Amino acid sequence: MIDLAFVRGNLALVEEKLRARGMDPAAALGNFAAIDRERRDAITQLETLKAQRNKLTEEIAKLRKSGADASAQTEQTRVLKTEVESLETVAMTTDERLREIMQTLPNLPQDSVPVGKDEHGNREEKVWGEQPKFDFTPKPHWELGEALGILDFNRAAKISGARFVVHFGQGARLERALANFMLDLHTREHGYTEVLPPSLVNSKSLFGTGQLPTKFAEDLFHCDDKGPYQTGVYQDNDHWLIPTAEVPVTNLYRDEVLEEAQLPISFCAYTPCFRGEAGSYGKDVRGMIRQHQFQKVELVKFVPPERSNDEHEKLTRNAETVLEKLGLPYRRMLLCTGDMGFASSKTYDLEVWLPGQNLYREISSCSNFEAFQARRANIRFRPAGAKKSEFLHTLNGSGLAIGRTYLAILENYQQADGTIKIPDVLVPYMNGDTIIGKQQGRS
């Protein structure tokens, strides 16, 4: 969440940033200023009345001790009690209304983020690698994979429905090889600590990272162990399938206070991810682009505020290194205000070149959330020598999405005979195989 005091003191700036995101500030903020004023007035009056009540209580005690009549003061206390209860109700009600507003406000984009309505406003920051040249017409990954017998979309649809795939033989091994390669790279060369979190999380965890409240719930898979999800009810004993390892890994430190000496903390996690892809039906219906289940290696950082932008650049480079070692051409895009995620203050998308489709496709989003997630999940750190704690900053990015890396290899390394050359760095992870050929016994 955004800091309430910041919104109160910088309302015009907040409205400007919301407009840059393509939002109507009046609709997003509602009557924030009036509610906030009503709440603060109620709290101020409460403090005054409570002070009066305490003073009267002392007078009554003295009068009774001396045997004098205290009925007038007792009546005043009764009246004050009624007024205090009424003001407490106002304070509680307005506080809840403010909380609801704050929970649905997106993060504010950094000044370095370009203003734009959609992906067309994103800015290309760099291009790496040469797009492969073929003396034949390159095929998309679904044709290559099905012809080789390593991908089967029809049987996946039979057992699970649309937007699933079954991997066979060398294809299944390629998935595993990519995961092991990425984990080894990030832990051995980039200094991340590997963590294996649960694939089921509670709604408090999803609230902490910004996937809930309910307007994002349609993109998630909710288990029916505790009944249907109730809007705004963030439980700790219900379960959702994770859309990304960002959720469980970020929430490792929910409601905790870390010491500055512990930071930065860098984790990488390999997990399955589950997404409803709500609103995407009709888009990318072929192949592995928009699957309900896929595997991903996620990078997550907990850092001091003054280091978050530098650590964001570092995390993005860590993800880029995977593509470079695999020899996959890509570009880095700085997302504009209208294309950023709900919780992000700045996001780079890495887009890999897919010759079989003649386009770039997003393969990693690397985001700086500043204190937005930390405030929702109550993750703090204590600066060295300080008595009070403050919110740290969180970052994350894909390092990388396994399925999209897989399909990028199929399309970039395809040969004229339909086989796939295996990138050199993956050969040791593929039992020494250098080519993916037609799988024996597959039909």
C-alpha cells in the first residue's frame, strides 16, 4: 500500500500519478479528503472528551471521599461516555473506509517511468544478440514440438483442459535442465540463496504481495477447502495455488522486523505457477505462451530503501545473463505508466526473440515495488543504530520463466530437418545430448 500520510500530504501528486496510470483519481480515491478529515476530527474530539472524562473521574473520587454530592459530575460522565462511544464508532467506520481505499490504490510510478496508455508507450532500453538467419522458413514451437513428439497439447487437453501441455522424453528433460541451469547460475554466480516454498498460500499472503483484493482474484485458482473467497476477507487458513513464487517467498518475512545487517537478502525459487489467464481467451491460443500451469525460477530481494534502484538494475542484469548464456536474442523494455503491474513502481520487461512467430515476447518482468508490498505484509527492518524500524523495499523478477525459455530455444535453435540444437551451456544438463530429435515410441 501507499503510505497514508504521504497521500494526505501529497494529494495532488497522487492524483497526477494515478492519471498517468490511466485511472480516474476521483473514482480511485473517492471522497478521501472528506473521510480523512472526518476521521481526524473524530480522533481529536475523542482525545478532548477522554481528557474531560478522566478529569471528572478524579473530581468524583475526591467528592465521594469527602462525602460531598457528586451526582452532577456523574451525570456529566454518563453524557461524555455516550459521546465518546459515538465518536469511536465514527473513527472506526472512517478508518475502515480509508483502509478500503488505500488497499485498492496501485503503487505510484517513479519519475523515470515513461507516461503511456498501454504497451505501445513502453520504451526500448537495449537490444542484445543477433536474430538467427535461416535458409528455410522457421516454424513456431508448437509445430516443432509436436513433430518431434516432445510436446502434446491434445492429450493435455484430454486430462486437464485447454492451456496445458505434456512434455515427453528430451522435452521433459529440457524443462528440468533449464531449471537446474538457472538455479545453479543464480546461486553460484549471482549470490542468491535457493528456497523451495509451498505452492499453496493463504489469502493474507496474496494480499501482502498485491494479488488480492478481489478484482485480481479471477486470475487465481482458489481451493474450496474453506468455501468461496469473500471479498476483503484475508484469512490465514484458506488456500490458493500460487501464481508465482513471488507470493510465498516475499511473505517469508511477513510481520517480521529484520536487522539492516541482514540486508540485502536475495532468494531464488523454482516452483510451478498457476494462472487463470482471465481476459486472455482468444489470445495466444496456440502453444505454450499462456498456460494455466507453468514452471518458473523467481528472483526476490529484500533491500534497504536507498539501495532498491541499484538492486533493481542488478536483478534485471541477473535475469538478462540467463538469456545471454543461452544465446537467445532479447531486448529490455521499460514499461510505461499504463502497462505497469498494480504493485510496481518501476518495471523492466525482458522480451526474447521468437523467429517462428517473428516477434519479441515477454520472458521476464523485473520490478521494484519500493515499500508497497512491505507495507501490506508488514515487513520492516531496523537501521543500524536506530530505535525505530521502517519498511524495507522488495524486488522481484523472473529468472526466467521456464516454458517461455523452452519455446525460445525451440524456435531459435531449430534446424532444417526439424531437430533442435541444444545450447552449449545446457549440454551437461542434458546428459551430453547436443540435439533434440524425434522421440522414439511417440505417436
